[in-house]
Amino acid sequence: MIKFKTIFAICLCAVLFLSTACTHRLVDFTVISSKNCDVKGKRMQRVKGSDGSCSMIPVNLKEALDRAIEQQPGADALIDGVVYYKIYPFYHKYEVEGTAVATK
């Protein structure tokens, strides 16, 4: 009976550890872009992009930003956005969201 309680406690601890996550808000921005652009432009819908991988492989904030911008054809910047860095057991990612803008 003691073995069952020990195994149950270990399994419970493992489930609790693997079901936790951590999110850090990195930055709020008025305008953000990885492209050369003018701030004036046509507003489009709100978009979200992310770049994530196994904890051993680095992630790229620029890739997450590009994925968000490229969701709207013709967009080259984001305004009124936010960047998150999310950490899970064995996985992490950058998440960018904002309003797409076409400045050209």
C-alpha cells in the first residue's frame, strides 16, 4: 500500500509540474516593425504571430513579428501591440500581436 501512495504522489507532482506555465509581458509598443516604413497608413485588422521551439533551441522575436505582419497582405508594420514571452516545460515562444498597418 505504501508503494501505491508513493507512486501516486510522484505522478501527481509530475502532472502538476508539466501543467504549469509562465508568461512574461516584454514590451508594449505604439509602432513596431522589422520593415522600413512610414507610420502613416491604412489600418487593417488585429493580427497575431509567434515563434516557438523546444527549450534547447533559441527562438527569434523578429520571426514572430514577421509572421504577424505577413498575415495581412500589404501590411508592413504593427501598431497598438504587445509582445509576450511564454515559457512552458520544455517549450518556449515569443508571441506578438497588434493592429496591422499598410504604410505604402
